[in-house]
Amino acid sequence: MRVAVVGASGNVGTAVLRALAASEQVDGVVAIARRIPDVTAEPYRSATWHSIDIATAESARTLEEAFAGVDAVIHLAWLIQPNRQRELLRRANVDGTARVATAAAAAGVRTLVVASSVGSYSPARDCLPHDEGWPTEGIASSDYSVDKAAQERFLDKFEADHPGIAVSRMRTALVFQADAGAEIQRLFLGRLLPSRLLRRFTLPGIPLPQGIRLQVVHAEDAAQAYLLAALTGPRGAFNIAADQVLAAEDLAAALRARRPWPVRPAIARAAMSLAYRAHVIPAGPGWLDMGMQVPVMDCARAKATLRWNPRRTARQALDDLVGGMRAHRGTASPALRPEDTSMPTTRPDPNRQPHS
């Protein structure tokens, strides 16, 4: 079968390309990104590339042309930065999803696999695992979450209007791998936690919000879930996360801190907001709001329906990422470029941030 990957040069896209290349059932890959990587390097050399910016209205026609003869489309493209340009984010993320889905329908694609997120879920007040039936109204103070919820509403309508297309929604946890180390440093931490500290020092402690809990998944495991969905065409939503839920102690240990220093969430949010306004970090406080409020996901449906099982624990995925941050790991993709920008001498241009 032939598979198209939109957002193929990013964190998840790179892992998906590796999974597709290793599958005997896939005999052709069409890769789409705003900025094309070095196509002589692995894993990018195994695909036919198209440069398409899904944030533009003109992309609808070129997407349909690129999807000709494709059996399944995996849609991963999502703009995280520039965080301060709200309308641009909406055009790329919500309108871009609509363009991808509409083009897939026009091209006769039978399976559409879309990257949703744990961020699409409404707040939960407990630590119990919740399945895919939990409401997807998002976290109002998080732009990312609001857009993921809007994407879910679009997919509701798209499924109703196109019953012949099998739509899978992959509600993934945070996706980590070593090759995303430099990118995640740029997108979220900036100068707040210079990677040189991760390489050279054991910290006596690190401040973390009280009650923080994180679900993550290794990029290789997430890619297997996308591959299985593309091959089998199941309908509906799937929670995708490693089995373990990370606590403050896990985060502190991974960051070479002897222990976490608990901070009241309101104080942590105020500090993050101040750092964001001062351009010390590129990620706004809505990310903390989302991280503190989303439910713990129950992944039983993915295991039963897709026959998916994560091979890496949550702690292994976290350690892999932190190791990649220490080493400024990346790939031959503009989105995953490996150079260290954790301590820039000038303020970076936000328009250089990747969305695929």
C-alpha cells in the first residue's frame, strides 16, 4: 500500500517514516512538509517529498495532487511556535487539518489517521485512568488544547459527511525521543534550563509543581500505533501512552536533580507567565495549565483493537529525551536540526520555529 505522511519531517513524522520503511506492507511513501529535509539522509531518503504549507489556502489543490494513488494519509503537521501568533497557529492547525482531510476525500483516500492529543481532553479532577469517552472540550487557557478540541469537532463533522473514509484519531501523550532533544529545548525551555546544566552538573533539587503527573510515549512506539492504524483502518479514537505515569520524582531524577522542590501550581504558573513575558521561555503558561489538568489516559482500546503495546517505559522515553537534550541531538531535518540554541546571543526569530 501507499501511505502519505503530512508533517513528515518532525518529531513523530521522522519516527513514522522509520516505521513505514521497515514495514513489508508499505511499498510507497509520500512525505509532505513545509520545509523539506536532506533527502539523502535516513530516514528521509525512503520517501517522495512535496513542500506544502498547509497553513495557506493554496495548499488544498497541491495536497489533493500529492494524495493521488494513496491508500492512507497520516496527518501529523502541527504548528507549536510562534506561540505569540495566535491566528497563524489556528490557520495551520485547525484550518490545515480541514485542508488535509478535504484533499484526502477528494483524492479518494480510504483511511485517514490524524494526530490528536491528550490535550484535546477536558479537565479531570482525579488520577484515575479515563478511556476515549472522556469529553474533548479542551483546556480553555491553553491555545494548543483549544485547537486540538476544535480539530476534534471538525473530525466529528468530517466523519458524518464522509462515512466511506475510516478516520482514526490518535490521542497521544507527550512524544519523546533522543533525536527531538534540540527541538524540544527550542520549543519549550529556551534559556530556562540550559542544556549545559544537564551535561555538567548534578542539581541539589529542581522546582516542580505540586501534583504534577505526566504521561509520555516514545516516538518509536507512537509510530507503531500510527502504522497499525494506517494498515488496518480502524475508526474512532485511541489513547496512546506508555503504561507508567511519571511523577515529580521521576522528572527530578531524569534531570539529574537529587529531589524535586514542590511549588504550589499557582506560583509555578505565575513564574512561567513572567518568564514567558520576558522572552526567557518560548512556551506560555497555558502549557502548564494543560499538563496539570488533562486526565490520565487508559490505553486499553489501542492494545485490544490495534494490537499495540509500547516497548519503552515512560521513564525510558524521558531518559532518552533528556539524553538527546544533553547531546543536542537532531536529524537532517529543519524541524529537528541539532544545533544548540539554549543560550542565544540574540533573540531568535519566532518564524523559524518548525510546525511539521
